Amino acid sequence: MKKKIFILLLLLLCVGCRSNYSIKIDKDGKIETSAYLTESKEFFDGYAHSSTGRVISFILEPYLDKLNSNNYEVNNSLGNENSGVIIKKTFNDWDSYIKDDILYSQFTDNIDYKKNGSIVKLKIKGKLSSDAQNQSKIPVKEGNIIIELPFKVKSNNADKVSGNTYLWNLESGVDKEIVLEYDVNKLNKSFKIPGIVIFLIIVISILIILFLVYNKISVDRKKANNI
């Protein structure tokens, strides 16, 4: 029942919208999912007598209690070109996520999760639908599935990789095979130097250079005085 209510909510909000569906895995195996669903400025301009935020709030209002009772965090996202809603929830592990999440079925046809020792193999069949008559799917024209994790990835077929983030592009009506294999016993050792450290290195380097220059000038003056 809750899935039907949720789908109805998104059908009201999206008329061929764009989506980003994110899965963030932490080092303890917890999974945070978020769906970022947006519509264009033109869509909201159709409600000339109401602000964008008011339109989103009006659409969400009948369903907030249901979403909140199922521990979903719901926030408006307002922008110059696109605006919409971000819906989040955290799960304890893959099993609870696959069993209880009401988001992933809107962006995928299947999630196959297998664990052998410390090796986790994910196979996801990503699929979007822009058919507004299909009430089992959000009508989405295009979007992304994004997986972020701290573990060492053994293999993947992502369209784009940036650090610990893997992204796959989705198009309506086109099946997308998503493959990701990682080792939960090995953290990815990608290391980013904090900005403050870089700043301190620059400052110290300048001070050293100034000291060397000053020292050389002092030595040159002493030599000149001795002549």
C-alpha cells in the first residue's frame, strides 16, 4: 500500500522529470539512499499564482505523514532552472534496503546482491520510463544512478568514476546493466589533502624563502662591509 501511495505522489510531481538516484555505503555497511527528482522552470511556471516552493509543498502535503512515518526525510530543492524534491532514508544493510526501500524499483528492474566472504558483487538492471500512463514507474526522461562507497572496488562498468563515486547514465526505455564488485575488508586509500594543510604548506614555504633571501642579503652586506 505504501508503495502505491508513494508512486502516486511522484506521478503528481513528475511529468517527464529528471532524476538522480544515489546509494551511499558507509564503512559499517549502512546504506543511505536519496532520490533527487526535479522538474523544469517551465513546469512550475504553469502555476503562475503560486511560488515554486508552494507548489511542491502543496503536492507533498497529503503524503508527508506517510513518508515521515516510514522514516523518510523529505526536503524541497529550489533552483533557477530546475526545482523539485529530495527524499532520503538510511538502511542498516543491503538486505533491509532491498526489502524495505520504496525508491529503487522506480529506477531499476532488479537488484542482485551477492556476498562471498568479503567480496560483494552488485548487478543492477537500471531502467527508466517516461510513459505517464505506466503508474508503476515514475515518468522520468533521463537520470543517473550514483553509488558512493569507501571500499576498494575490484571491477565496475560505470560511465564515470570520480574518487569513490561511480555514476551510470540512464535513458528512458533503455536497459542499463550496472556492475560493481568491491571488498569490504579493504578501504580505498584515496587520500585528499585538507585545504588548511595546503594553506599551511604554502605559508611555511613562503616564510622559508623569505628567510633564505634575508639570510643571503645579510651575508652579502657583511661581506661588503669587510671589503
